[in-house]
Amino acid sequence: MKRILFFLFSLLVSNLSLGQNVDVRDTIHVAAYQNFDVAPFVLGNILRIDYTIDLLDAGMQKVRGCTNFSQKPKKEDFAKATAGGRGTTFILFIKEAIEQTGTFYIRVSVKASGETGGLNRDFYYLVIVDNPTIASALNIRPNYYFGEQGTFSFATVEFGEINAYSFKIEDGSRTVVAGSGPIVNLDTVLNNTEFVGKQLTITGMYNGKEFTFKNAKDELLKSSWQIAIDKPFLTEFSGWKTVAKEDKGEEWYISIDNPKDREFLFTYIGNTPTGFVVVKPKFRNYRVTSDFEGLVNGLTTYEAGSFSYLVLQINDDVYSGIPVGQSQDVKITLTFSTQFDNNVKKEFRATIIR
């Protein structure tokens, strides 16, 4: 009895013996989680057909059934296509994605009858699953300063469906940013004071799943990264001498007739691999005290350029009480809070000349 003609649109591979004769019809190399198509096969002159499709491991043990497939003619159209006892051409299409790496088989078990006889046989596809390779070097660091900008891509060479990529950024168990595609823009979290001092987790996914990939050194890495967002360092500039433990008490003269000697400039600065980041403080609850009673009435503030200013409001009546040509040692204390710090205390001293 003649076998039903069996046609494959892929190259035939020699039989593989694993304790039994295994008819391997194609070898497929894919990456884990990658969607792939099994080469379709065609049976001619078919009157009736039943089949099952299973995924097997390297030891030929069943892992699961394969459910993403289609046939032509469709099942509901098959009776019409074979009406009158005339056979039809049957085509089976299989799509798969395997999450684990290793060696697998897709087994197609066919029972069919046709005009020239019957067929009861298993056919196999050998599937070798490896980890995907990152397409370009990851431009991501473990630490960033507030105010920076950052973008990186976790696209791989093998994962070609751009819409299958997605990512999420989490603060603990809370998702704070989610998006599609393999490009992650960090600007939203890097410019939100809520996340300063925290560690965030970024997870890149393909088909909704985190995956393992190979870098240029063939190292295996997870598509998950942690970043910490640090506050920059508060820096001040003024004509006054900062009071410090190592202060040796050297003379430090200023003239508050000069408006610049009434100003204290503050900014946050952080050094980055490509330069530096500057963030202006947002002052609140600011006040000033002085050991020269009545000299300073209070503070005003404004912003200009990269700085926020605290400006001494001088009591001219008290200041004019200093004889012309004389001097007065003065210590002042500034206290304030910002978007990053609470109850900052800064002490300065100077000898005021008039």
C-alpha cells in the first residue's frame, strides 16, 4: 500500500536515533521566549486526518501540548473539501515559543487516510533554544543623581518583534512607570524628588516575561536592573567665612555696603561620567540669627542661573551705629529646608568694616 505523499517546505534532515528511529524533519535554532514558525508540511489527497502536537524535552518526554497552530482547510471546512470521496491537500502551520534553553522536539503525530492509503506516523522537529544576545552595550549605571537624564535599550539580536518588548520601573512592589518597546527613558524617575534616596528596579520583558540574555562577553544576565537615585551635594558660595571645626580664626573682612556681601548662593552639584548635574534648592522655612543683635532683620530669596539666593536684610539703623573706619566681628546662622534636606544649618563669620 502506497504511503500518502508527504511534502515539507524545509530541508530534510537525517534520521536521529535516540533508542528508536526518530524522523527529524528540520532543525530550528531560536532564542528563549522567541516566537518562531515551524516549517509547514503538506499532505496530498487526504480524506480524513487526526493529529496531535506536543513539545518534548531532550529525553523525549512530554513537556506540554502545543496549542498555537492552524490548518488549511479549516476543520469546519474539511468535510466540504472532501465531499464526494475526493481527497484534498492538507497544510499544517505551527507557531511556538519556548521559555527554557536547551534541546527540545516538536512531535506531530498523524493518523490519516486518503485516496491511496493510510498513514500512522510521528514526525519530529528538533529545536535548539539558546539565550538571546543583547544588541548593544547597556548604557545604564547603578547610581544616578537627581536631575540627570538617562536612556538605555535592552533590545536583543534575536527578538525582532518590537511590540513584544515592554518594561516596568518599580519602587518596591509598586509600579511607578510602565511602557512598551525596548528603550527605557529614566527621566521621569530621575526628576521626581519622591525617589531620591531610593533604589528602583527596572525589569525588561519580552512577550510579558523577564528573560536571560548574553552580553558581548558571553556572560548570562537577567533583564532586570537596580538603580539608586542620589541627591547631589549642597554647595554654597558667599563672601563670608564658613565656620568649621578646623577654623583657625584668621581675619576675614567684608563690607556689607557691597550688596554681594549680603548674598549667600546655594546649589546642588553632582559629578557624572559625562559632566555634572546642577539643581537649584527650593528654600522653605528659612531664617537667620546673628550674635550682633538687631543687625539682621531677616532673609529674602530669589533664583538666578543655577543658584538660589538667600539675602540678608540689614537693619541700617544698627549698621550705622558702627563708627566709620571701625569694624565689628559678626557671626550669623542660616537655617532652612529644601526639597532634599530638612533643617539645614549653616554658620558663617566675618569682620564687617565700615
